[in-house]
Amino acid sequence: MRDFHKPGRSAVYAENGMCATSHPLAAKVAIQMLEAGGNAVDAAIAGAVLLGICEPQMTGIGGDCFVLMTPPGEDRIIALNGSGRAPAGFSAQTLRDQGHATVPVASAHAVTVPGAIDAFCRLSADWGKLGMKAALAPAIHYAESGVPVAPRVAFDWALDAPRLQGVARDQYLIGGAVPTVGQMFRAPGQAEVLRRIAMDGRAGFYEGEVAADMVAALNAAGGTHTLDDFANNTPDYGDPIHGAYGGLDLFEHPPNGQGATAILLLNILAQFDLAAMDPFGAQRVHIEAEATKLAYDARNRFLSDPDHMTRLDHMLSMDTAQKLAAQIDPKRAQAPQRAPVEAIHKDTIYITVVDKDRMAVSLIYSVFHGFGSGIASDKFGVLFQNRGAGFSLTEGHANEGGPGKRPMHTIIPGILQQNGKTLMPFGVMGGAYQSTGHARFVTNITDYGLDVQTALDAPRAFSDVDGLKVERGYSDAVRAELSDMGHDVNIPETAIGGAQAIKLRDDGVLEGASDPRKDGCALGY
């Protein structure tokens, strides 16, 4: 139990249903969907789409998503890949010939076909109860009437605004300036797009006037996108991948997401006695940082479009983890993590919902970099992600960009089970950090016995390509000890990621937790 003399946040408890996400309006709307007779899918879609209005620097209808879910009354986990593909005209060789070593992050070449709307329509048709018209109504309302800009959103908006180009500046700045805390932000063009999706389903987005607007904007920016690229988009169902740690079973979305990296990282950490280490001391940070370097190096070499990936079993193998763990010096840092061959960034939203029938949805939704590519369509203001920057341009690389191919993604939803029963849908935002964040959340619970909210509140560190980021929640003494071990320690400008989780307790009560690093909350009824 937390010390009530100090600032903090209590977990939220409810019986009938719960949502946890990064903005309170989205959590409220999700609960309203449940109270109106909808299920977890209806609620998750309603909340997620609204987050594109509440946190447009993080996500939106021009982005991608991944979903893990359990059907009502079941513990079977279903994965849905809502990430888009490169246009048929994409050519890594052409970009190499132009002198590029990586896909330019602020270009139309980095824009894959947005996949999230297709996934939401598929989820609604296959698993929802109320339909897309009902699920999109709240976002349509708020896109037109506006939402007050929340504090963390305003902070990120100011950092990311320089990425906005052309018409996107008009759409996402107010009078040419970054919105301030409490200022109203409106997106009437997106409201119109959502109305068309509500009436016509996916065709309202991937065909007709909206698709023509998107293709025209991308072509004007130098992209090769066609109407066929949009019309032919499709989400794909699949089976999750699985790892075990400390008596819990971790289920992750399969590639092209980086969930396999979280499983590999936990397998490496299992070779050490983390429970004997100070949970907020230097030794745990050091071991986690060294394991991260090794796991992420494997990710950068092997993860790709599932149709092109051949080393998934290698990444999930305990033998692989044991060999990597043997390379870790408990007292000395290795060289910093090697820079990946593709762009990695941090901007994402996560939402999880559990309903009265115990259908659980774990959904992550992103435009990749802050404000994605910075490119928006002229008429409707659809802001495009830049997930194609996740491709490699190295010839022959598993993740080399190609026509119709999906890039490696950083966004990963998670679900924990115990003894075959669903225990907790959860997710950790923060771009590249997410695999390390999943591992840290699991070890916080298993090795240190932290409750769900405390596990999210706890300070974080992350070994990134530019050194070891250590939040201010750690003491100066810990930072000094890590520096003495050879780490290049720095305090990040922004807090590392964000996270939400809902625990399905044995007594039938739901326990929701939401990261104080974001503006959001858990709500139940």
C-alpha cells in the first residue's frame, strides 16, 4: 500500500467493466459504451479513435494498430494486425540511388497505408455489439466541438510541432501557435471522415473522396501511393506468441511487432537472480540495460514482416537467451546499443478494456514519430504516420523495405495469463522502450511483488542508442554507480513511456491502473 502522506495514485476497483488509457475523456467514453450495452471491443474502438483527437501527436486515423483480445467467457487470445503495407511502388533501391541510408522520416516514402481504421471496422463487424456508427459517435462529437488540451499532451505537442509540414501546420496549430494547456482543439475535417466511416464502413476511408484526398497529398509529397494501395489494404488475424516468466505466461502480438523482443529479454533476465537485487538499485538497472542491448540487437537483425521473417523461433528460444546472458558482465557495461538500421521513436497510445463478460481487449495505436510524417491531406486533414521509416534500406536485410511489405513496428499490446486464465491485459508506450517496458512491468510484479499501480509508478531506465536514460525517480547515487560501471547516463527530457493495465482478480473484481506519466486514468463501473 502506498504512503498516503505522499503524492501518488490509487488503483481503481470495479466489478462490471473497466477501461484504462492515457486520456480521461477516452476512458469516460469507453465506460459509457459499456454502460450503453456495448462490449469491450465497442468501448476500445470508441476510446481509441477519440484519442486521435485528444492526443493527435501520438495517434490518429492515419495510423496503425495491433490488438490482442479474448472472446467473452474464453481465455483464448486472438491477435489482429492492423498495420499497413508499403505501396506497390515502394523501392528501396530507388531510395538508395538517391543517396539515402535510411528511409527519410519526414517524407511520403515513410508513409505506409494506414491500417488502423480497417482493423477497427473488422473488429467491430466480427466481435462488437453496437456497430461503428455508435462507436465513432463520441469522437465525431469531440472532433467538432473540441477537446481542451491536457498538460502532458501540450508538453509533447510543443516538442513535436516542428515536424508539421504545409497543411498539417494549419490543421494542428491554432493561429500558427502550439496549443496551450486547456485551449480547445478541433478537427472538423476528421469528424467528416469519421461520419463517412460510420455510414459506409471501411469504404468511407479506403475508397472514394477520402482515399482520393489522401493519395493526392501523398503523391504531391513525392509518394508512389495509388487508390489501389488503399482499396487493397486488409488487416490479418493471427495467433499470439508466448513466453513464461516467474509463474506468469506473457502473450505478445507476433511480428511485425517487436513482442518477440520482450520475450527474449525476459528469457535473458531469467538467467539472473533479479529478486535478490534492490528493485530500484543500480545492479538491476545494469543487468536490464545489458540484456536490452543484446535483445534489441537481435530485434534489429531479425524482426520484419512475418512473411519475410525466418528467425522467430531463434528469438524465442531459451537456448538463445542463455547464450546471450553469458555475454553480460555483472559489473561492467558493454558498448552502447548499436544504432538500428531503421528509425525508432516513442509516440503511441494504449487502451485496455475489460467488460462484464470478461472479454478483454489490449489495443495499441500510433502514428510513430510525433505527428508521424508531418504530412496531412489537404481537404480532410488526415495526418499520416511514418511507419515506413521502420524499414531498413540495407540490401538483403530481413526488414528491407519493399512493395506491399509491412515494416518492423515498435508498438506491442500484451496479455498476461496465469495457470491458463487471463490475468491482465496491459501495454507500455514509449516506442523502442516498449519491449523493455513489458519486461520491467512483468519483473516488477513477479520478482518484487509490486501491485499493478505501483509497478507502473516505479522509476524507469532504458539503454537506448544515445546512452542509458535514467528517470529522475532514481537517486543521484544510483546514477553515479551506473556511470562507474561504464554506462553513459543521462536524464531524459521526457518521462519514459506510459502504461496501463487491468487485473482480473480471482474474486471477480477488476483492478485498473494508469501511469501518472500521462494524463489518463482507469475508470470502472
